[in-house]
Amino acid sequence: MRSDRVAVVGVGQTKFEARNPDKTYYELAFESTKMALEECNVGVKDVDSVVYGIYNDLFERQIMPDTYVHDYLGFFGKPGTRITTGGATGGYAFRAAYSEIASGLSDSTVLIGVEKALDCFDWAQFKSTPEVLKSIAYSADMTWEFPLGVSAASSYAILATAHMEKYGTREDQAALVSVKNHSNALNNPYAQSPMKLTVDDVLSSRMISYPFKLYDCSLYTEGSSSLVLMSESKIRELGIEDPVWVLGIGSSNDKSFTGMRSKDDRLGRYGDIADLRNHYEAARMAYRMAGITNPLKEIDVAELHDAFSFTEIQAYEAMGFAEKGKGGKFIEDGVATMDGDLPVSPSGGLLGAGHAVGATGVMQIGEIANQLRGRAGKRQVEIKSGKALAHSIGGPGSSYATVTVLGCEAK
Amino acid sequence: MRSDRVAVVGVGQTKFEARNPDKTYYELAFESTKMALEECNVGVKDVDSVVYGIYNDLFERQIMPDTYVHDYLGFFGKPGTRITTGGATGGYAFRAAYSEIASGLSDSTVLIGVEKALDCFDWAQFKSTPEVLKSIAYSADMTWEFPLGVSAASSYAILATAHMEKYGTREDQAALVSVKNHSNALNNPYAQSPMKLTVDDVLSSRMISYPFKLYDCSLYTEGSSSLVLMSESKIRELGIEDPVWVLGIGSSNDKSFTGMRSKDDRLGRYGDIADLRNHYEAARMAYRMAGITNPLKEIDVAELHDAFSFTEIQAYEAMGFAEKGKGGKFIEDGVATMDGDLPVSPSGGLLGAGHAVGATGVMQIGEIANQLRGRAGKRQVEIKSGKALAHSIGGPGSSYATVTVLGCEAK
């Protein structure tokens, strides 16, 4: 229970790749954590606790993978807690790491998001990439929805078609998101899918689940991202420079049965899936905590969760960057491009940088921290008001949504 | 970031049972959560966030089971975070729930630990109880230790034999723990294994993994436990009575490879497994935060993690109730029995009440909260100094350990 602030002081990540056959998940976690600790010159002895974001137990058929990371990294003796909340694992793990410090339990916390699959699998059905997708499909409710064939893509496709029907959003508008994010990734040395694409390339790519074509979808990724979080008093004590303060966190979980989210009912219990009300709610909470009233003006740069291109369009609206239903126009108007007024996902996002599930939300927050500290290299955007946002979602129909607002002090 | 205190204000649980074929895990969670909320007269609208403790994704072959509980209980809109840290899941989830409030992110949090297995399993190998044990064995490192046949029992047996060798602890002393806890469970209507046993019954029961016989081992359990946690200001606002304050939390994760914990090395990196140094460290942290200097005198009642009888003996020492190596004598002296100076596990502990993994640590903390509030029915112990302790561990060789100290105000 403290009254001082919490900041991100160190950022590290591995290259995000489709497969990383030569490294275990502990080795990946070691690489990103070493980078984050060295960056702020913090040793293991100055770490009070560790928070892990690791998506599931099926990819590696390993219960409690976090304990083996903890061991390998030499954190024994210190508390370590693992968070799993689907695709939003990294974002919710950041919430937990913030709470570790803000609660007074720790003065410094290392947050590690790591993802890898298949090393240990000897089951025939887990041998190929489509089987990774099957494993992810175990995220759908196993009693009622998995038997219907709900997958990550088909579940998010329902949200996209609802938005198309209600607001007239078009496939070529979503394609612009894919073009932008794959192109942004060209300047990110850690990105999995840097690519120069055209709208036609996206529209003519192989159909996955209408309206998603191949280039509307993020890929399976392996990798690790780490952050060092610290209390203001510890930062002063260690003389650490360029802290990036946590200004706001908002999180909201909605109905998880995709079938129950297809339309609002007469009692208003389910919401309209064209408008993802938990994304709106998470943003509202984060803005209230951060004292932000005009996000489009006050946010310099954002990393939005684009597991699928259309999801980023829906997020423009939920984050208050665009009016309801005007997300498609927002990308057409060029506001979200690198030279626009509010660059979105300079890292390349999930489409371009990759979606290493547990690591993704951590990578996104690391990216905005680096942007605010002026350490984003070739993809550095202009920092004006000194505030940036990351948006992390997961679960069937994005039942999890969390929004983090960071800020740096004026130089 | 707040300066007021955090308390437990509501406690609920289902009966712990070997199998619960008629209820899904969401229905179990509903039952314990309804009980906890009704007890303190708090409605869903007064809940700011939810923390889930659910052990693994293999028992139900379900990734993110928490999202379906959240949905079923009507918590949509609110943040929900899932913690998994092996057998210590419930204890670490309590740490996260405390942090939710102490950080200022929430004023009231519901903590739900729930466990169930097999409903959805159609794989032949998951049909029978020994296969549940196989699933639990996936907790051992899949690369190096699982192939050697390390299971929960064999991993903890190594700790027990180390204690026997170093301190002369005997099987009949461990049997006294089993006799005590199965007997305590006779007064707990929610317990799975209430039994009147003798030391001879325990010693002559079937060998599982030396030195553990059948009655030295806790059983696989299904069930749910819930707590309502609240900030002091919210408690005053709602006029809630009998809050039980969180005085201290300490958590420490040690080496996880059982093979690496067999003996200390010359650099002192591994500790001696006869003395579980992370249990000592977790207790030290919790006592420091709670201002406790003489635990044997200041703690009125404790729930210790007795997945295996010998583990409770090691915990007497780590918690500072007995001197190092004197845990066996401590149970012989009768200090830990219901009419002793420091009753241990009046609920029946894991041996008597059951070990519903994610729910276990939550149940233990609920038990000490009820003891401190004078609501423990037939198993009520005398409350003198008004402080009680719960100890939750997990992982191969108990790589996770967390200790929670609660306190009530003098009446």
C-alpha cells in the first residue's frame, strides 16, 4: 500500500518467429529478460517478484511452465505468479505486475510473457501447424461451442461481419490495416512478418473464414517479451533514467459464449457485437484513471490488438479515436499510419510483428514505452503530449479486454 | 494505491468430493460464490473485479475456463484475471486478489478457486483416476523429469526421506498428522475424507511411494471455494461486520527441478531439501509484514498444506512453530491437535477436507477467516491473540510457497 507511482524502466524481447526449434521456452524468456534488466542496469538481487504471462498448458503439454522459467533465470527465493487470460494474457499480466508494486508487496517486478509450442508433443495430432490451431480452439467452451467447430478465426469473423452489416464497413478498409501493419513491421528488427503488401494482395489472398483472408490474420508465433516495473521510490534510489509511468489501466471481461453474443437481447444483457462493449469499458476505466478526456488528441501513439485486421477497426472506435461505426473511414483517412496524427501499431502489431500469445501484450506495452522514451529506432513517432496506449484482448469473441496508458515526463 | 486496509468479508465453499458428475465447474463456482456474497450481503453490482484460481488446462481440456465461470456468474463488464501456480494456485490467487484492492484498482474483489476434471475428456488415457495422476504428473518438467517417472507423490517423498535422514523423523510421527487431520474433518460438513483412524491404520495402509502410505496422501478432489475481499473504506461504506484483515502475505518460489534440489551444492544454490527454504522465506516475509515475532505464541490457529502428511511436519518448522528438525516431536507433543496450544488444520486440511487444487488455498484462507470470526461451528478453536495463518504450496518439490496471515480486531 503505497502512494508513489509505478513505471516501466526496462524493455526486452526476442525476435518473434514462426518456430524457434533451437530454443526452449526458458531460453527464450532468459534472452528477453536479460535484455530488459541490462537496459536499466538492474541485477537479479534488485528484483522483488516476477509475474509470468504464458497462454496455456497444451502447447507444451506442461503444467506450470512458469516454475521452470523462474528456475532457469535464477529468481529462486522470490515470489512468482502466472497469469493466463487467453490472447490478453500479456495485458492482464501487466495489470498483475502493476498491482504487485502498487499494492506495496514489491518495489520492483519483472514481467515475462513467453510462448512456444510443440517441443514436447509426441501426440500425432499435434505435429503440424493446423494442429496448433486446433489446440487454440480448445479456448472455445468445450461443452457447447468447440463441438460446433468454433475456432479463433471463425469466432472473430462473427464480430467483423456484424460490424460490416451494421456500419457498412468494407473488406478493402480492413485490408488497409493489414497493409499498414505489415509495412510498419519493416522497421522492426524483431518482427515476424515484415511485408510490403497492397490492398489487392490482401483481398486476393486465400480465404480463411469470411471476411478474413490470409493477410487479415495474424500468425502463430514463438517468442518472449520482458519488462521491468519499479516503484518511484526505488527508481530514485537506483537513479534510473527515463521511467515511463503507468497512468491508467482498465480491464473488462464480457460474455464468452460467441453464440450468446450474436445480438443484444431485449434485456440488454449481451450487447451488440458490432460494438465490443468490454473494449469500450476497458478504455473508459483506463482514461478515467489517467485523466484523459480527449484520447484522439491526448494519445500520441497506440498499439492495438489486431489478431485480425477488422478487430483493429473496431478498436479505433472502442478506444474513442473514431466515432462509432467510423473505424473504416478512420483507416482510410490515414490517421493511423506512421505519418498520421495517431500512428497505430508502429511495431507492426500482431499482423506484422507477430502474435506470441502470452508475450504479445507485453511486447505491445514495451513498444509504447520505447516510443515514449524515444528509443523506437527507425519507427520512432513524434511524441507530443507524452501519452500512449496499448490494447490487449483475448478469448472467444474477445471476452477479455485490457487497456494500459503510459506516460513520460516532458523533457 | 491506497492507504486503507484489505479484509476478507465473505466466505463460501461447496462440499469437496472425489467426483461431482452432476455439476460443471461453472455450477460449482456459482454455488460457493453465491454463498460468499450472500454471507456479507454483497450483490454483483458491488463487485469491482474477480480473480480466479484454476490449476490447469488439462483436467478439462479447456483453455481459459475462467472466462466461462465469469460468464455464468454474471460478472461480465468487470475485470477477471486467472492465476495458475500448481497446488499453490489458491494461495497465490489470494495474493493477486489482495493486490487488486491494495493497488487501488478495485474496492471489492471476489476470489474463486475451482477444480474439476474429466467432463470433456474423450481421450482413452484420461478415463480413470490413475490417469488424473498422470495428468498431474505433467507438472514435472516435460523435457527432463517427466520421462523419469516423477509424480506428485514421488517428488514429495524425496523431501520426506531427506527429513527422515537428517533429523530422524519417523513414519509413525507422520501418521499422527494423518490421524489428526482425518479426525478434524469429522466436524467439517464440507470435507471429503472425514475418518476415525489409528496410527496403525495409517502405517498398515497400502504403500504408494515410500515413505507415503495411502493415508499419508491427500486425494484428488472436485469443488469450489470463494472469498469476498474488500477495502476498509468500502467496508465502512457498506456497513459490513466482522471483517478479517489481511495482515501479512509472503511468497517464495524455489528451484523446481526435483533432481536439482536433492542436496545443497558447494555454492549454496540449491538449499537442503530437508529444510524447504522457500517455505521459511515465505513465512519470514509474511511475519515481517504482519509484525509477528513469536509465531507459536501469536498465531491462534493455522491451516498448513498437507498434500502429504510429512509435508505438514516440515511446515511446522518452516512456519517457526517448531525448531528445525523438531517437527516430528511437535505433532507427538499434541500442540497441533484441536485441544492443543496451536490447532493446525481444523478444517481437516488437504488430507481430511480434500485437495481441490485451485480451490484448496482459498478454502484454507476461508477456514482461518471463519475461525477468527467465530463462525467455524463444531470445529471452532479458541481465539486469543486474534491472528491466524494459512500456508499454500505447490509444484514439484513444493517450488511454490505462500503464507497468508489474517487478523481480527479484539471484541
